[in-house]
Amino acid sequence: MFKTFSVLLLIFLVKAAVASDLSQSERVELRGQLSTPCPSEDVWAQLLAEGIAQQKQAPAKLAQLYLTQAECEMFKSADLLAANIAKAKPLFDPQRTPDLYVYSQILESFYQYTYRNRTEEAIAILENLSGNKALQDDLWLYSGYLQNLLDLYYQQHAYERIPEPLFKFAQQLEKHHGQQCDEIGLLIPFLTELSTLAGKSGDVEQAKQVSMQMVDHLRQFDQKFNIAVVYANLSNLDFLPFAEQVDFARKALIEDPTVYCADRLKKMIELADAQNGKFSAAEASPSAEVEQGKSDCAVSYYYYSARIFLLKRDLDAAERMAGKASMVGRWQHADLMQRIHRERGEFDKALAAAENLMRLREQAAENARRLMSASYQVRLKLAQDEAIAAEQLKQAELLEASEQKASLRFYLLLTIAVAGFVVAAVLSLYLVRSRQLSTKLQRLSDTDPLTGLLNRRAFLRQAEQLKLLAQRQQFPLALALIDLDFFKQINDQHGHQAGDAVLRAFADAAKATLRQTDVVGRFGGEEFILMTSQQNADALASLLQRLQHCFKQMCLQDSQIGFSVSFSAGTAALNIQHEINDEQAIEEAIRQADEQLYRAKGNGRQQVCMADICVPLLTMA
């Protein structure tokens, strides 16, 4: 009954207002009433019918209704969004009602880049609004403008331009605190952008913390759709583990199954179930927005679809998915192609795709560092500006009250000293945080995520440093290439989870067996690489023998494996007699070790082959 009464009251207020056109402040208030929460379809129909009936007397009022409905439905229907914008534009004069013009342009920009993929056109629309006075006077409009602008800057990788408008909006919010009629319309978009900035900078904990603050706030107003949007955004964080992404996707769909990018969320959950052996009975058809669009939602949808087809061993279908939604050039496409080529045995193509994937991930890490650096610089600049403004204010007060010059000078110096101390403390804390994030990003870029060992690029860098040390101190070096025997059969017979467990078991055995002076890394797939100062044939064979025994024990003790796994190895001595700047020695040693590895596999596997001998890797009792 209370809900029905509220709806009737809202309709009555609209009827009363339609008799005469509204002022800008009245339009702002009405926009807040209609957008939080958005009325149902039946209520919209009644409101629009009243507005159309009084169109001649209050055209701007009807335009306001159309634009507010467009905002309410902007994530659900591209057609309704475009239609309402088109209906509203003839009803107002941009000179007489600039707020409606700005409102319509913000919605038009969202439509162009979300549903038509016209990023440059959308940017031009927003940048043309930057000096509009109505935008500066209305924080509601400025909030929507800021969200669209930052989304476009992210798409264009214009990271240096992102922090300044966001932090300046924070200053505006602080100045106008308590003067706006709807807290949700301002606070939530601001927290969303803070969460996005933290997530894209690699600080996922800060992103989750801000997002949970939004959820708690929205829960007070029963804003299920907006809560679903928050969870959906969390599920798309690049630096978040896949299991956590899936958990947030489930939460988003529980809150509101119609949330924007629902297709992507469902497909992500379907992939997680498939990885656990639970395949869906039938392939669901994507929505029209996914089939027609080139948005990030469509890219993610087809990426997860391809991953599911890979689990089903349908490589042709997986490759078709990889060609959809303009995915070529993105990390998702490189990841899919290296998986597809590897499954087909096209190892040269798989290696090329894996190297492309590594390059794209390194670029993502570099983008995160750029964004973090830009944030630091903007905060530093704003802190300096605030300090300068504070000093200028104190100087003005000093001139106006010259009779208190002596006492004011003391307080001014004290204030500047305290402000300087606070700024220095804040900057010091931020520098410490920046170093921690930089170290974390470097570690992530150097480490293979599955095994925890060095990846190929990091191994080669450390191997070169060890070679230079060996040249200076004149100690021998040897390099070994290690390949797990019958690894494809393990994946086929026991599943990829067992295969991943075997790779982790080998990494754990290497960490437990090898010396701290040895350098070991994952070379690619089931292949590992080792550099050691054990160049003597007997000593090197003994080292690999111990590694084989430890590896076998860890496989037998692992609940996900439970069977013995062996490996084959090829070794080569590293020539350290050349000049220090000779970069070919390691590559030549890898080539020779690869030949010996091929020889070991040809001789029946589970053995190590050196230049003049092959030694079986017998398991110890």
C-alpha cells in the first residue's frame, strides 16, 4: 500500500508541475526523484502520457522526462536510449535550457561509444562541453560527464589525463557536501571511478575496499541493480584471480539478472563450471548486443566461450570464437591462439602467440605503472596548489590586519611548517606505496603464475647475469633443458587440473632440490630450463637424479595426481671463454641442450643426454 501511495503521489506532483514549464533547479530536483530509484514501466507510461498532453505548455518538462528515462534504461536497451534522446532534442532550446542540452549530449556520448563503438566521436562530444557553464554549476551533470569522459580516456590509454578531473571532482564534492538533494547520484559514481582507478593501477585490494563501501551504501537504499553493476565491475578486474572474478559475477546476477554485460557474467560462470567438469547441456545464444557489438562485454563473452570449447576439445569452434568481436590484437586473442596451436601440436605458432601474449601483459603492467605515476603527480600538484592557496590566504589576512602583523606572522610560519610536514608525510607514504606496487608488478611480470618459477624472459635475464659472474670468477656453467614425459597424455587422461598440479609439483621439487645458486625457470608448456655450476657429467647427472626422485615423490603424495611422472633432459656446457659482451653463448647452449633433449626422448625418455653419453634417470628406492 505504501509503494502504491508513493507512486500516486509522484504522478500527482508531475501533473501539478506540467502546467508550467520548470526552472533549472526544479528540473534537477525532478531528475533526482525519477532516477533514484527508477520508476517501473507502468509509471513511466503514465508520466510520459501526462507530459505529452501538456507538451505545448511545458516542452522542457517533457524533454526532461525523456532524458531521465533514457538514463534509467541506458544499460538495458540501446534502442530505447537512442529513441528517447531523439524525442527530447526538438523540445528544448540549447541557449535557453543549457542543462538539458548538456544532459542530452552526455547521454549521446554514452550511446556512441557503448553501442556504436565510435570512441573518437564520443570524446569530441564531451570535450566540446568542457567550458559549458551549466556543466560546472550542476554536479549531477558533471558526475555523468566525468564517468563517460574517464571511460573514454581508459579506452584510449590516455592515462596521464585521467587523475586530474577525478581528483578535482573530489574537491568539488567536498565543497558542495550536503547541498545536493540525492547523495547516491554523486557519491556512488565518484567511488566507482576511484575503484576503477585503483583496479587499473594494480591495487586490487583498494579497488575491492572502495567497491564494498559502495555496496554497503547502496544496500541502505535497496539499489539491487546498482549493486549488481558494482559486482560486475569487480568481476572484470584484470589483476584479480579468476576464482574471485567468478564469485563476483555470481553475486552480480543474484542481485539483478538483467545487469549490463549479463551475457559475459553468465559465460564466465559457465567456464568456471566447465573447468570443474560441469558442462552445460546446451549452448545458450548470445544477446543481440553481444552479436552486433564490439564492446569489452562482447570480447569477454566470446573469449570465455572459446575457453569452454577448448575444454570440450572442439578446436575449430574455439578458433571461430577467437575471430569474433574484433578480438584480434587483444590479450584474449593471443591467449586463445597459443592454447589452440598448442593443442594442435603447432608449437612454433603457439610460441609466437605466447610471446605476443607476454608482450600484451607487459604492456598492461606498464599501463598500470603509468596510471599510478600520473595519480601521484596529480596529487602532488594539487597538494602544492592547496599549500600555495593557503599561503596566499594567510598573506591577504596579514595585509588586512596589519596591526596584528607580529602575532599573525608567528601563526603563519607555524601553519606553513605543519602543512609542509603533513605534505611531506603524505608524499612519503605515497612513495612507499608506489615502490611496493612497482615491486609487486615487477614480480608478477617476472614470475610464471602457475608454477611460481621464473618465466622465460626473466630466466634469460638472470642467466646472463650468472654468465657474466662466471666469466669474472672463472667457474664453469652448464645448462639443462627438461621436458616432462608424456605430459599430453596426462592432460588427456586425467584432465588439465591434474596437468597443472604436475607442473606445480615439478616446480616444488626444483625449489626443494636445487641450490640457491642455480637458476631455474619455466621455458614454456611442460618444458623447464636450468643453469647450474655443476658442469661435471657425474655431478650434473646426480643433481638431475635427485630432482627426478623428489619430483616422483611429490607427484605420488599430491591428491590431485597420485601417480609417478618422469622427465627427460638434455644438457650442454656453457662457453664462458668469450668476451663479456658476447650474448650468443646462452642461445648456443640452449640450442645444444635442445638437441640432447631430442636425443633423450628418442632413446626412450626418463634419461639425461650430454655431449657424449646418455644416463638413465632411475628412481631411487
